Amino acid sequence: MACIGVFIGQCGVTIGLQILSSNPPSLTCYDGTQHAIFIDTEIKVIRRVPKQLLRSNNTFSDFPGCGGCFAKGLASAESFIDKIMDNIRVEIERSDCCMGFMLIHSLCGGTGSGYGSRITQEIKSLYPEMFVVNVAVLPFRTGENPIQSYNVLLTVDKLQQYSDMIVLVENTVVGQELAGKQKVSITQINEKIVSDLQIILRNCKQVPKRCAMWR
């Protein structure tokens, strides 16, 4: 059985790349590719995704930037949601038994917050019996975006309505756990997040009593 990964925004794409590097069985299709979709407005981030690991159309970057704003991201997602959901449907059909979805995105930027919220809503509306887990990364306390507090509040409100489980990850706290008094890089923080997420990915591999959808 499979879990489908949806990695949104620069934060989600970066973490998603580190997850795929470990070749998790719960995300791996029968042909060796991954049940994963990458979405970001910046083509330079999407170009880092190894195309041989994905179905050819499973990267999205052909939409305008969201300006670090939840509302702009949500409005932009509305124009592309059908195309994104078509690719998600294909990934479901490629799996022997799809258990659900793991969406990874930040709560700070416009793409992560806006697209993350809209895609979560659409997935739960179309596939209500499948589980939806959102791994939502909170911004650094020192501030990355002048409107990040509004983005966080609006996104969490949406996720509470449509997600089955929200895993909140705070960059500042993870950095403090790793560093003590030393400064750590964002790569090290992401590695720690990926390590902590392995338990969720392992549990997705367990055979359920009833699959949400059979191929």
C-alpha cells in the first residue's frame, strides 16, 4: 500500500527531496518511481528534483509567485487545482492500495500556506475516507515575512477543518535542540525533521484492515 507525498513551496520541496533520498517504501511505486508531487513558484527549486524518481508531469512551477501572502496563494491555487488533482488521481491509480496523503509545507510563505490549504481542502473533499496528514513548518521566531503571523493563523484555521492530523514543526525549537550554543544550518534542521518523520512513513507501510482505495 502507498502514501502519496505532496511537497509544497520551497520548504516542502527541500524536505521532500531529503525524504525521497532515503527511498521510503511507503512512497515507492511498483516501477521504482515515487508517489510524490512537487509544487513551487520558483523554477530553480523545482529543478533540483531528480526527474527519474517521478512520473514526468509531477512537478509544478508554471504559476505566478504568491508574494509571501496566504490570500494570494489561495487565489492562485484555485486556478491550478484541477491540474494538480488530476496528477494526484493518477498517483492513486498507480498504487495497489492508497492509504492517504502526507503534505509538507511551511506556514510562512504564500505558496506553502495558500496552496497547502487549498490542496488539503480539495483532497479531503474528493477522498474523505483517506487520511490526510499535514506537516506544517512554523517560521523562525525572529521573523522571515512581515505578515507571517497572519499566514500562520489563516492556514491553521483551514487545516483544522480538513486535515486528519497536523504535525507542527517549529524551526526555532528544532534548531535549539540541535545546537545548544552552536549555530546550525537550515540543512541540519531539515535533516532532523526528516528523521522525526520516518515513524509516520513507516506506519504507512503497515497493512490496514480496510484500504481506502484499491487500484
